[in-house]
Amino acid sequence: MSINKQIADWLESRWVTPAYSGWVLIGVTSCFFGAAVNTMAGWLYVFSGLGFALLGIAAILPVRSLRGIKIRRAAIQPVSAGEALTVEIEIANETAHPKSLLQIQDSLAFVLGKPVQAPIEVIPPHQSYTWVYRHPTQQRGVYRWHTIQLRTAAPVGLFWCRRQQEIPATAVIYPTVLPLTTYPIIDSVGQENHAKSYNQQQRVRSATEGLTRSLRPYRTGDPLRLIHWRTSARYGEFRVRELELTIEGRELVICLDSAGIWEEDSFEQAVIAAASLYFYAQKQQLNVQLWTAATGLVQGNRTVLHALAATHFNEVQVANLPQSRLVWLSQNPSSLKTISPDSYWILWGDDSTVNHNSFGIVIDKDQSLPSQLQQVVRVGRLLVE
């Protein structure tokens, strides 16, 4: 930015800066004044005096036009990558005079794009104008910006005046969630836990002692083995035990190795994979959680999506790796040593470097991610024959 541009911006944001027509009038008025001094002609003094008076009025009015304006911003609803953000801003005129010929500019985070601006023709006294615009998004993340600028040259158009207000904004862009129809690793966990749950329930149904939740009166069809004879003798009627129905924990943790070193494209694919696997595991009725190095264990749709939107690779690890069955997403083959043998892994890189006695697949970042996630790769122990 040139020195002249910096000076002009400084003047415009703190006082006023001449527009092109303003510079022309300053030049013409200065010429009239110079000629009047040389010739002592009264009419030249009149013209130069009128010009300077008009310049003075034109320099004061834009500053007054931007006073008494209050800006409010509505909360920005989260969207997924590729969808458009909807930004709503209310500009309120709290004075008894109309505000006209304004220009508003929202200073977006530079990663999202260039600042967005729009003209405002007039805001009546004690009324407000609502500006709504949609801005496209491409990449997930949590973006923040702080300022909105109002600019005007009204009513004469000879000087520009710009003032900014601190109106913080936060836009959360979630990662894309792939519509997976199958995923062998999670499917196998669901089937295995389903069998364990079924066996446990069968043991509960056949139990005659222990695991008692409460006693209730006998109903026709209740098995005689569930009658609690001692209590029945005390009450003079049959009392039946209600057994606690225990279900084997269908638990899984999706772990993103966000503390590791990644290639940027691979890490973005890993974030998408983590989000997709989390929601697929939910659909399979697993008790699923997400783990990242910075957040630790989190659960809940919005919480998980927000954590994945905000995460980045090579972040400081503040949470220990959970001691449970994991789906480990990483680009570092040596990190597989940190997970238990009954865990699973998804690795971005070369399968020739993998030597681990557990189920896993290797992802090629240059190929379709959904198709690779939904197929079984013969790396480590084979998952499905």
C-alpha cells in the first residue's frame, strides 16, 4: 500500500478524505483565491470564499451523518462446508433525522473471502434497516471477525467519511459428512456387540437369583421361577422379581491423531472421515464418542461437529488417549503402537510401512474417500473374508 493510500485511509477513518470531485473543487477554489490575491478582484474573492464555505460544510456533514447509528448482528447459524453462510445485520437509526446514502461493509475473515459491502439508500428516523447476505464457503473451520464499516459522502459528495464498529462475529463451518451405506469395521463392532448383548440378555432371562431391580405383584403368564417366595409369604400374595436388563456396552471411540504431523489434504480427508464414521456409528446404535488431542472425549452431534470444525494438525495434546476400543485415524505408522490390539485404524500413506496386528485400512488421498472407506483392504489382520 502506497504512502498516499495510507494517509487517505487514516484521514477517512478518523476525519474525512476528499473524493475526486472534492479534489477538483479544492483545486479550482485555490486557483480563484490565488488569482484574487494577485489581481485584488473582489468577485474572485467571492467565488473563492463560496468554494471554501462549500468545502467546509461538505467536510462536516458526512461526519454527522454517521453519528447515532447502532449496528447489531444476529448469530450466524453453522453450516457444512460447501453451503452458504447467512449473515444478518441490523442497522438502527437512533436519531430524529433520516440517514441516507450509506455504504456498509462487513470485514470477513480473510480466509472466507473479500469484505462484503452493500449500499443503503435511506434509514428513516428511529427505524432500522436489515441487511441479509449469503456468502459461499469451501473449507471447514471456525472463523471470527470483528468489524463493520459504515461509509458515506452524503449529502454533497465531496468528502468521504468512514467509521467502524466492533461487532464480533463467529462462523462455524462443519466438515462434510459422507452418506456411508456400509463400513466394515463399524459393522463388525455392531455385530459383535449385538451377539454379546443377546447372550447377556439370555443369561438374565434364565437367571433365578441376583440382578433384581424390584418386586411386583404376580401377573398371568409370569414364570414361576421368578416368584420371590419369602416376600410372597409375607404379603400373602405372589410377588415376582423384575430383573435388571443389562446390555453389553456397545462402545467405540473415533480418535483423530490431531497432535501428529500431517499433509494438509490428508488431514482434511481425515476430519471428513471422522465425522462420517461418528454419524455412521450412531446410526448403527453404538455408543460412540470422538477424541482429539485438544478436546479429549466429546459426544453429541453439535459438540462433535464443532470440535472437528475447530481442530488442526500438530496441535498441543492436552488429553490422554482413552483406554478402550478405538478407530485410530493417523498419518504416522509408528502411532499404531499406542493403540490396543483390539482397536482399528485408518492410515493415510503407504501400506508397505504398516506392521500391526490389528484391523485397518490404508487411504490413498488421491482416490475417492467414500469408496475407500466402504471397502476392506488387506492390511494388518484381515477383517472380512
